[in-house]
Amino acid sequence: DAKTTQPTSMDCAEGRAANLPCNHSTISGNEYVYWYRQIHSQGPQYIIHGLKNNETNEMASLIITEDRKSSTLILPHATLRDTAVYYCIVRALNRDDKIIFGKGTRLHILP
Amino acid sequence: NAGVTQTPKFQVLKTGQSMTLQCAQDMNHNSMYWYRQDPGMGLRLIYYSASEGTTDKGEVPNGYNVSRLNKREFSLRLESAAPSQTSVYFCASSEGFGFGDSTEAFFGQGTRLTVV
């Protein structure tokens, strides 16, 4: 089973920041938080990942709480092309190395 | 840079027929995965291979077999297709364990399979 809980859907106005929450209360010390998105029927696309520090790249920012039990993906200036399903995943670096997806959040960017 | 290539892109099978979905990656990744995605649902892991020569079951392995032919290729076989296997199948690869930092997975564009 997926180790994360996300809202089913969210709306965000174009040009505003989209904040997507994720709960991962059972996360282990060696597990990273990853975010992917899937636009329409394409293959999922990696966005960002982190362990315990906040991370930023050209696509998004990832804010992880101090207790690591939840995180927020921030798209700073959402565009219509950001309409997609966003998946939050926790994953450990060990031989098992499974990547298990949950149901994700369907983000609608409104014009 | 091809990344992860899946063939075929579309396929229609009759119930009971067999077929093999092919996946190849050119990134020298250790780990490879097969997922299925039913309409309106998230991805579910069928099988994965953490390294060449090893395969393990995922969440929904029944009705499927896999072969990690070499480091580049990971195939998924349906021995006797059933309508319940109608889905979009995605292959993915990642660096996998043993590296200094976590790494992302790269996905193919999917194979749309219909079993009638």
C-alpha cells in the first residue's frame, strides 16, 4: 500500500502559487519524499525529492516539516500546463527499491 | 537521448492470446519497473527488477511474468490475456540502490492494451 495520503483534487488560479499537501506519518528515517506528476495520459515525470531539508529546483519547491510527517509541494506560478495528477511517494534507498504510487492529487489550474 | 522506450504503443488482443511488452532503457540504470494504470486510477506496480538478473513481485503480479534480459531490457509477458488486463502499461527505470544520493525514475510513454 502507498505510504502517503493526498487530497483527491485541488483547484488553483493561473499565476498563483499551487500548494499541494502530502501526509506521510509513518515515514522512516531512511525514506525520501518524492514528487511526480502525470499530465493527461503521458508517463509520470519526476519533479523533486528531499530527505529532511527544504528543496528547490526550476520546477518547484518542497517543504518538509521538521518531524517529516508531512510535506508540501509548491508550484510558485502555476500555468495551465501544470494541470496534472501529482503523486507524493516515499521511497527508501535499499535493495527493495520499490516505487509505490498512491492515487495522487488532481490539480486543476483555472484560467 | 531516447530514455525509456516501450513497444508497442497500442495493442488489441483477444482473450486467451499471449503477448510480450518490450521495454528498453539507454541510461545504464540498475532498476527497472512495470506498472499498470487503469482508467482514472493511479499506477500499480506489477513487477520490478532491482538489478540485472533479479526480479520481484510488486502489488499486482498475478497473470504476468517478466524477464530482465540484460541491463537494458525488461519485458512483461501476458501468457493468457484477460479483459481485466485491459490497461495502460508503463515501464520505468532508475539508478536504484547503491548510489550516494536518491535518484528519480524515468518513465516510458506507455503501451495501451485492450483485451476483448
